[in-house]
Amino acid sequence: MNICVGNLSYDTTEASLRQAFEVCGEVTSVNVITDRYSGKPRGFTFVEMSNRDEAMATIAELNGKEVDDRTLNVNEARPAGGGDYRSGRSW
């Protein structure tokens, strides 16, 4: 299950996130989102956990907790919106 983590410090590393999240279960991957031009972190990341129950427990445990002097926003990741929009005319 994918978890979206927001309000991260720009100094937060993949290793520190993995350590914080592994308290509740097995972390499959950590994907720190960076700016494509500067390469600097954008302040949010996606953490994937192998077990849904562990992921839900992690969300409950870490949402609102402080990491690197920032209060985390931890939620279940949702797919990007869109889908029904069609550009152009329909004849």
C-alpha cells in the first residue's frame, strides 16, 4: 500500500524516513519527490509498505508526529485525478 507523506523538511533523507516508518512494519520503498530542474526535495514523499494493515497502523501512528522539526501529514496515497476531461470538440 502506498502512503503519501507531506510537510517534510527539505533536509529529510530517505534513510531517516525508512527508519521512522519501519517501526510499524516492512517498508518496500521510499520515493522522495524532487524538483526535476534543481534536484532538491519538494517536501513530500511516497512510502510503500507490503502489508495494508501495517500501513494503516503506520498512518495512525505517524500522522501529526514530528520528524526533523516538521509535523508530518501522513495519508493513504490516492491516484491522480482527471480522466473524464476531453480537449477539443466532439462532432
